[in-house]
Amino acid sequence: MTGVFRSAFATDPATPPPAPIPKAALPKSSPEKAARRADGQRVLCYVGGYTKHGPADTNAQGITLFEMNTQTGVLTQLGKPTPTDNPSFLALSPDGRFLYCVNEVNDFGGQQSGGATAFSIDPHTGVLTQLNAVATDGADPAHLSVHPSGRYLLVANYTGGSAAVIRIQPDGSLGELTDVMHNTGPKRPERAQDNPPGNYAVSDHSGSHVHMIQADMAGNFIVACDAGLDRVYVWKLDEDEGLLVPAETPFFDMEPGSAPRHFCFSLDGKVIYILGEQDSRVVVADYDPETGSISMRQTVATVTARFRGSTLAAEIMLHPDGKFLYVTNRLGDSVACFKVMKDGSLELFDEVWERGDYGRALAFDPTRQFMFIANQRSDSITSWKVNRETGALEFTWNFTPVGTPSAFAFLTLEG
């Protein structure tokens, strides 16, 4: 029998971009003053990465803070990194006062679990101060997000194969786990039948591997990609108790072996774009915000028809203008560029070299001018100027050195 089972811890008490923090003044860390936005605001960028990976140490030292020049897109490091283990994914609170990271480990606090850490953000410098860290009741968490209400942290435990809900306290610190949902289902193949030709890379289908969890645009449902079971799960969140309640249609089946990794929504929240890691394809599906149901409409490759070789898709992001969508392809080291048609369907119009090795996360800055990619294996961030009329990417030739980067979080401060 397939389905879900839950271990719950019941206790008492589109996400909008973080609001600017008022009257901020950043310390000067460079002889060149960073250019401000026309409205006087400054842009900060937090970068997470791997401080250790299995038995081998990697090059990240924690979460690194940068300031972005809003005219050139250049990132300038501010101070030393904030130490924490394997902060491989980051999320800001809706009000921009707190930052949360996963600790992608399997031995947190001596338990067979990963962790999540909460930080307060200094409103004048952007500097992080750790508030606390808690276990996520599942090993190797790979993703987290904050519910639009700001009351709960949602965590995807990859190796642990579970979705966890953690209460956020009024001071931004993390409280108790209110629910942990474990997915179960039949064994899936290691490779999908619609793989790119010559793809030898495989994804782990040994069991459930929850890879992303996030609320839908209206905040009505919680959606999670399970890369091990090739499903996208949908739950309703009981905001009083912090419990996940399966939707009427509890999951959407993807192509066997495709390993759904990440997703994003159209600006109106009625189309969901689901990225298959293993087959490097995007499923375009209609999404009903009232019921959480998902209905496939289209599937498109993230590599051109001429591509041959191994690749694993990593990140999918809709540009904030809503007209273009981009995907990073690891191993293939490219960015797939799609036009978003009027009906929400996609059309691949370019494939751009990432200028780095194993491009993982991608992100757009708050000014919507630049796109950044975290190149995990080449210890660098590369960036492009985005043509907001055509979607074309122009390489800036800016290389930012940072150890084993894997995640971004951008924040706007008022000058």
C-alpha cells in the first residue's frame, strides 16, 4: 500500500519579497562606494554553501554577506562569513528581519538528523546573529522556506525522506516541530525514458527524497517535490496547529525516473513549472489555487536537441517580470532560457554557457537587472545582465570567489 504516514508534534503557537529594512547604513568595506538604487536603497546578498560534504571538507566557511553594486552587478564581500555547518539553502522571513538556513548534515546534535538555524539581521549592517538551531527530524535537509504568514518554517529532508514543519517564535527563533510527513510509494527507475541522449547521470530513487517544499502563491497549500518517488505532493497547512493535511488529490505523478527537484509558479499562481533533475525537463502544469490540483499541459527539454552527454538540472526560476524562465543544468554547465507564452507554456530560445562548473542555484537581484549563478565546483559566482524585453543574457565578466556556493538570498536595505 502506498501513501503517507506522519509523526506529529502538536503544540500551541506568491511569498512576497522581503520588505526593505528602514534607515540602514552599511559599513564601508571597499575603497569604492557601492552604487545605490535610484531610490537610495542598497542591495545585500547572502550566499550559503557546503562547509563539508561526506568525509571531505569543502571550501565554504558558512554564510557570506555581499553588497551588490546596482549599476554593474559586482558583489563585494562584507566582513567574514557567519559560521554554520553546510548552509546549503537559505530563506528570508517575509519582513526581511530574519534569515534561516538548513544544515545539510546527518548527525545534527548527535542525532540521525539534519538541522535548521535561525539568524537575526542587523538593520544597520545586515550582519547575522545566530538565534538558535534545531533538529529537523530527518537527515540532510536540502531546502526550506517560510510560510507567508511568517509563523512556520517548512523543511525538505532529502535523505530523511520527509517534510517538516517548525514553529517560528515571535522573536524569529525556531520553536518545536509541529509535524513531520513521511512519503511512501513504489520503487522508481534510476533513469527516465525521456533522458537526453547519452545521459549517464542517475538520481537516487532508493526511497523518498523530498527536495523542495514551499507554499503556493496564495499561501493556501504546501507543495513539495519528492525526487525519490517522482511525485509532487500537496498539503493544506493547519495554521493553528502547524499540521499538514493532504489535499483532495494528495500528489501528482511525474515521469518515472525524472526526479522532480524544484518548482516555481507563474505570477498569477495558476501555472506550476516543475523541474525534473534526472531527465532535465520542465513539466508545465495547470494549478488550481482553490484545490491544489495539478494537471500536466506540456513538457519541454532544458537542453537543445543537439545536446549529447550527462546532465542534471538543478534550479528553475521565473524572472520577476514573468515573461522569461531560466534553468541551470549541472554537468552540462548551461542555462536554459525560455519564453513564457501568453497561455503559460514555454518555448526554449537559448542555452548559455554558465562560465563555471556545476552551476547550482540561480537568483535575480531585487532590481531585476541581473541573474547570478552559484558554481559549486569552481568556487565562484557568475552573473549576467538580463534584457527585460527579450530575455537574452549578457555575461558581465564578473567572477565572485566564494567557497562551494549553493544558495542565494537577496535583501534590500534603505540608505
